[in-house]
Amino acid sequence: QVDDIHVPRGGVNSRGTVDELRLFSSSGHRVLQGVVTIEAKVNSRGTVDELRLFSSSGHRVLDKAALRAVRAWRFSPGTVGGRAQSMWVKVPVRFTLR
């Protein structure tokens, strides 16, 4: 369970996607990038019931941003025998410099 996620200067927008994080070095260049893998328990309605950090990007702020974003996303629920079921999925979230 993830509580109280704070993402400075950016965050999750109304579409459930991560807005650009504006994190700069003292020289003004962006320095953070990486891949975060989240385990999410998606319920039969396609919303997230639980989250776990499966693998870190190595940057706490990116890990938190990924957790916050995935919590807000809607998924197509998994099915078993044609019926929607809750299940765990792994969700990679990539942060890259542009």
C-alpha cells in the first residue's frame, strides 16, 4: 500500500499520465532518468487496489512519480473463463531525457 506520494514540480495530470518532472542539476541540465517497474493489483473494474515497487529506477522521486501515476491509471481487467478477475500485473514506467 502506498500512501502520501509527493511529486515536486510536476505529477500526475487529469489523464493519469505523468507530467514532465522538472528536475535540474546546478548547471541547469536535467539529470534523472530510468525505468521503474511497479506491481499493481488490478481489480475486475480495471482500477488499482494495491501497488508494490518491484524494481527501482535508483531515484526515489521517479519511483514515487511512477507509483502515483500507475495508481491513477485505468486498465482492462484480466479475464479467466471470460469473466473479469482481480490479478497482479507488472507495469514498467520509463523516464527519459529529451
